[in-house]
Amino acid sequence: MTILPINLLELGWSRFFNSQLSDYDSQLAPARIMAVHRGEVEVIAPNLNGQYFTGQISSYIDGAQNEEEYATVGDWVLIDGDNNSIHKVLNRKSLFKRRAAGKENKTQLIAANVDTVFIMTACNGDFNLARLERYLVLAHEAGATPVILLTKIDLVDDVDEMIDLARSLEPDLTVKAINTKNIDEVTPLLKWCEMGQTIALMGSSGVGKSTLVNTLAGSQEAFTQGNRKGDSKGRHTTTHRELHRLHTGAWLIDTPGMRELQLTDAAEGIEDLFEDIEELVGLCKFNDCAHETEPGCAIQQALEIGEIGELRLERWKKLKAEDELNTLSNGEKRRNAKIFTKNVKAALSAKKRKTK
């Protein structure tokens, strides 16, 4: 048992969470999820003497019906000390999630109760505007403040050009180019790292997330590895999500590099990031406008006069379609698949009759 000299406020507790407690909950202890492992979560919680300890408990939550009812790193939970279990997960201020890899339509929780997300991308083959937009959509949907960090800036001759490209994704977006090993260049990030604040690091493997953790924390607690030769892709160093405490009193969540970032249930995030295009949708002549060749399409008119770019429009369409598909329940997807199959068979039958 490790005693830690911190209180609930320093852990990130606020009125938002306190207002959710009932008289019955007075028999339970508030705890924060520090790390997620298979079948277990690591928590930090008060003991009977008002001191704090860390330990691992089962991640099973009685009565949970779906993935979002389970705890993830950064969550506040109420634990029952008698049977060492989680009683319930408190409502979140923010939640990062994605569609889990694989054929089943499941949601994977990434991190909860994040105030700021540092979206990291390296100035090499990793730099990709479409991928950055995906992370920005996640940030908007979760309700966290996004900050884009460009790393490995020594790999390009004109880093200002890459900064301008990233800033073009959203008005007033904060973009910074940093050397993650240089404490002087990292210091300006501390204004988002005040006591009790929670910051998440997101980005591909090898962009310097673990190195930034080390520099901000002033230690080598996060193991780092270099890029693979030949493809600018990093080795996976973070294999699970966990909270690191900074000397400022903030909490930093390092997330594993994600090869696949499929959106789900992110309609509001898309609307926020593509606000200009979404506003044009309401100006189209027809409510069911596909924004292709229909007369009176406000989006096509804006495209013709250069008000919006074609590549950005295509990325918006792709994200909208992806989110709508992934947000469907498994039952809805099966029903849609049956309808599609039925329509295909009907079309083939009609074609056969026509050729006879």
C-alpha cells in the first residue's frame, strides 16, 4: 500500500462529481481509475484514515448493460471496500471513445474526464490532415480542448508550412511545434497542466508521446522506443492507458498508438469541426440533397466559388458516412443488411425478366 499526499481536489474531483452523490453513497469511497488492465483496474482512493492508497480491483461492474457503462482510465467510480468492487461509474465530464477494431460493432472507451487533449503528429510520413481531423472530431465530441503538437520538427525544412496546414483545420486552433526532449520547448504546455487538470496524449505510435510524458514528468518512467527503419512508423511503447502525475499536480493520460481510428456516435463532433459545411446543408433547396449534382445545392455553389475546398468536403462526407454506419446497433446493421440483400435480389430478378 502506497500512501500518497494528495486530496480529492488534486485528483480532479469537482462539484460536478460531488453533486452526483446520494445519502446511500456515503457508505462508498470515491476513487479514480489510474490504469486499465485486462479484467482489473488500478484505482486511487481514500482509506478510513483519510489517507490515500492505490490498488487493483476487478473491473466488473454489476448491472452494466453496455460498453459505456464500464470504467475506463480517468473515470471517477464509487467502490465498496467490503468486497473490493466498483459499485458504479459517476457521470463523466468528457469521454473519448472509438469503434473497436474487428467485425462486431462495439465501442472501445479510451479515456474519461479529460480537460485537454494534446494531439501529437510527427513531421514525417505520419503528418496527415484527415487523421488530425478525426482526432479533432473526437475532442469536440468529448468536450475537451484540443491542442495539436508537431514533433520531430528537425525532419522538415519548413515547419511553419505544416503549422499553417494544421491551423487551417479549424478557426482559433492551437498548434505548436516542439522538441519533446527539450524542457524549454515543452514548458509552454504547462499552462494546460494546472493542479487537478487532466490531459490526454493521442497520436500514432512513434510520434513522441512517451518522450513527452518523461519530459513533463521529469523522469524516465515511461519507456520509449525509436521508429522502425524505412517506414517512419513507431514501435508501440504504451500498451495500456494510465494516469501519470506531473509536478504541477495535473494528470497525464498516455494512450497507445491507434492504427485504426473509426468514429462512432460522433455526430456533434463532426458538426462542430465542419461547422461551415453543416450550415450550408440547411441552405440547400431540397432536404434530402446528396450534395452532388442536385439543383439548388448550397454546398456545390460554395465549392464553385472557392468558399470550401473539395478535399475537405470529401473528408466531411466520408466521416459522416462512417459515423452513421458505426453508430448503428448490431440489430440495425443486420436489418439494413437484409434489406440491402433483398433489394439486390429484386434488382437481379428484374434484370433477368428484362433479358428474357
